[in-house]
Amino acid sequence: MPHLPFAVHVIDRFNRNAYTREVEQHFRIRHDIYVVHRQWLDLARPDGREVDPFDTDDAIYLLGLEQGRGVVAGSRLIPTEKSNLFKNLFPHLAANGVPVGHEILEWTRFFVVPDLRGVQKSSLAAGIMLCAIQEFCLTRLKTALIVVCEDFWFDRLSALGWQPRRLGAPGRDGAAVIVGLQIRIDPEALECTREYYGIAGSCLWSGRPSERI
Ligand code: COA
């Protein structure tokens, strides 16, 4: 992938053994980002790893891996038939129940390491992750994501063609206004996101895990 700074690896229960080091690195980066920087102190752990009850074998991690550095970006996807953050902790954000279905995944823990983020505009690194999420979901025949997020994501995702739909009234999480969204997975959303970030072609790693370094 010569035109992009990193590729996104899909890590699930079937190949996780090949990515032990990167999965651990990502738990530590999550702790730095969410606990230290964002001050989500409920997630603090003395071992410096941000791991919650939804980091089970059912979790699918999309990790951006830069050569020689390792994890630089990530996201977590959870089958909605399983316990997930939205269903277990924020069900009040969905007026008619939190959507469940084989074709729907829950999306959490979207991050980019600070030095790759944009100034006054969304970064290429974030764009790579967003394209990878759409691509991955399309290949797995998923049709939607659900997510609990800050309300400003509604406009950001709309601008990318992801057609977010609010599932209920907004709520508060500390100072933040949060909302439960359902988001469309479709080829047009992928195309629109590629165009927005100037990305041509796939963002997903297509080699074997052992070929990554
Ligand atoms: N339109 C206008 N401005 C935009 C924009 C848009 N669509 N998207 C981002 N921006 C601006 C932001 O306001 C910000 O401006 P600033 O430099 O004046 O502060 C700047 O671009 C960078 O914003 P950011 O949200 O960091 O952009 P990003 O898309 O590159 O990264 C995340 C998004 C979520 C990956 C990144 O912010 C991150 O890792 N955050 C920590 C983890 C987190 O909180 N994740 C979300 C909850 S799980």
C-alpha cells in the first residue's frame, strides 16, 4: 500500500494469536488516550491497559499498523447479538430498543494517536480508519453500525454519506452531549469517504499477519 502511511489489520478470535503484541499495545494506547488525555476516569486501571467487559473473544479489532511503529489507530466492532456497550450501558439512548441483528455491528473505541491527528480538519489517518470500517463491513455483508458517540459526529458522518439516524433523544455523559446512532454501510458511503479524504483503493491489509513487518 505505497500511497497510504499504514494499512488496517482485521483481528478477531481466529487470528488474534498472531497479533498478541499489537493487541496489547492497543490496550495501552487506549489507556493513554481515553484515561490520561480524555479523562474518562471510569476506565482507569492500575495496569495501564484500558480493557472493558466487551473486550472478549467476540470483539473484532481494526488496527492501523505503521511499519516499525505498530499501532497508530484503531476501532472495535462487536456483534450486536452479544453484550455491547450500547445495549448494556446506554439502552436509554434508543427509544425503541437497541438494534440487534447479524447484519449490525456495534462500533466503539475509534482513535488515532495524537501526532497523526489533523489540525482544524480531520486527518488522513482517521479517513483510513473510516474507509477500513466501511470496507470490512461490506465484505462481511453488514448493513449497519450502531454507536454511542458525541452529538457532533452526526454532522461529520452525514458529510461522509454515512446517513446516520438518531435512535433516541440525546443524553449527557458528564459535560458531553451523547447520542445513539445507527449508521448505514454501503458502497456509496465508502466511495464518498474515499473522495473526502483523497484515498484511492483499499485500506485493509491484504497479506498474512506474518508479512506485516
Ligand atoms: N469538519 C470541520 N472540522 C473538523 C472535522 C470536520 N468534519 N473533523 C475534524 N475537524 C477538526 C476538529 O474540530 C479539530 O479542530 P482543532 O484542530 O481546531 O481542534 C481537528 O479537525 C481535529 O479533529 P479530530 O476529531 O481529532 O479529527 P480526526 O478525524 O483526525 O480524528 C478521532 C478523530 C476520534 C480519531 C481523534 O480525535 C481521536 O483519536 N480522539 C481520541 C479518541 C476519541 O475520543 N474517540 C472518539 C470516541 S470513541
